[in-house]
Amino acid sequence: MRAQPGRVLVRQGKGGKDRLVPLAPEMLADLRRFWRRHRHPRWLFPALGSQWKAGKEPLAVRARTATGPLSASAVQNAFRLALAGSGIAKAATPHTLRHSYATHLLEEGVSIRLISQYLGHASLEVTLIYTHLSAVSEGQAVEALRRLYRQSTDFAKQPG
């Protein structure tokens, strides 16, 4: 699998699967700016090690020479700090972002098949369970039914 313009190649993501995931051009630009700070030859998010504050080298140098990617526990800790700083009182984990990603794409009208592919699910049924019906998407369904009903009643009222 090769990277494509406007997509990021996720290697060994959830379930140990590789997948191409589309990105907004602005997000891709931000990620490129971030990478330019350290220019690690392999990882976008390299590990800084457990004693990163005590190191004498600049963080960019330590990141450039890292021997591994950012660990799951480092991501979890960063997420906890960001959640606490956000003022959001809901319980959440990095995995919550995966659910949010799927739900928001679904609410924006992206096909469930594409969402399933982006998440790396082997079957559509898993994605259907994974996403939940939200008030917004139900509201969209009601509005769509309203439009269809109006169209059908307008059609029925036409002469001839």
C-alpha cells in the first residue's frame, strides 16, 4: 500500500491493519509543519523517551534520532492532559476520538462503506455497531423525509 495525495498511510493501526485515510488539506499542512520540526526519517510522531525533560539535547534533535514511535501510553497521557485542559467533563479516551470520527463522517453524509474502510473494519456490520444514531443524524433523516413528503404531495396535486 502506497501513500496517495491528500491521504495518510496508517501502518499497523487498530487491529494491526494498514489503511489509507483522507485528511483535510489544512490538517495535512499542519502535520507537515509538525514533521518539519524534527524530520524523523520514519515516524510522524517519534518517541522522546521517558526522561525527555532531563535531556540536554533540544527536543527536535531527540525526536529526529528516536528509536521508536510515540507509545500508546504517551498518547493516552497527552489525551488526558488535553481533555482536562478543555474543560469537558465527559469521560473519554483516545478511542473515543475513533467513535467521534465515524459519527461525524456519518452525519456529514459519508457512506458507511467508506467509513468502514477508513476504520479498517472487515465487515460493514462492525461499523454499523460501532457508530451510533445521534440526534443530529436523526434530525437529518426527519428533514429528508419532510422534503420527500412535500415532493410527493406536490406531485400528487399536479393536474393530469
